[in-house]
Amino acid sequence: MSDSARPTALAQDVVAALKDRGLTIAIAESLTGGLVVASLVAVPGASAVVAGGVVAYQTELKHSLLGVSADLLAAHGAVYPDVAVEMALGVRERLTLDGAPADIGLATTGVAGPDPQDGQPVGTVYVGITWGEDVEVLPLLLEGDRAAIRSATVVESLSAVQRMLSSPRE
């Protein structure tokens, strides 16, 4: 499978798995700037499972839109594992359908470059996923230019959701 086809195939698989389970997903993005949501909504029928997405590129918006702790952001900056988790929890709670939160929250935060941020090197990425009481943080150290890092983050994010959906639940 070519690199350009991989996000499309992953998005199709994720949408199908969400439909099969009757689940919804909400996405909060920083460095990916909407690429994760765009890949999912490119799949026909995604409206049945994608609640929506929030691009909180500026650090302040992670707090005001998604409820990430201001103290956490002040202490560690936006590129930090707990920030990814709080973004995922926040978007899940804020993007409600018929008053119910999305079942899964997915968030991306990281440094696409060209310069380091918050003491983190270029390519540092954290993907946060929440589903019920389950919380997962995927730490990544990616290589390449901005476009490559952002694209790889989309692939890794969708792959992580796919793995979570295919794992047995207690």
C-alpha cells in the first residue's frame, strides 16, 4: 500500500469499526490542524460516527475550548502526555450528540517544526485516546519535515484508534 493510500484505508477501517460498534468519535487537533478529521470525513457515511473536531492550535485554546488545565499548560507547555489526554477528554465531553458525549476522544499535540517548542524537539508528538474509563497516550518521535510529521501523526493516530477498537473490552 502506498504511503498516500494508508491514511485513507485506515480511515475507512476506523469508520467501519465505529459503525459496527455503534460508537462516535470526537477529535481535538493541534499540530495536525484538522487532518485527522478530514481523513475520517472523507469516508462516505462518516457522519454516522464522527461527532466533529476542534483545532486548538494555540495553547490558550487548549484551555478555553477543551478544558485543559491552565496549571498543566503553564507547568509543562502544550506538548506533554497529560495535555493530550485532557484534550481527548475535553473534546469528547464538549462535542455532544443529543446531549450525550462522544464515545471516543482522540487528540494530537506535538511539534511539527521547524523549531522546538516548550523544550521539546521537532517530531515529538503525543496522541491521547479516551474511551469510557480507558485512557491511552501514544508518545511518538517522528522524523521529517512539517508535512511528513503531520502526515505520520495522522497515520499513527488512526492506527491507535483501530488497535483500540479491535482489542477486547472488559
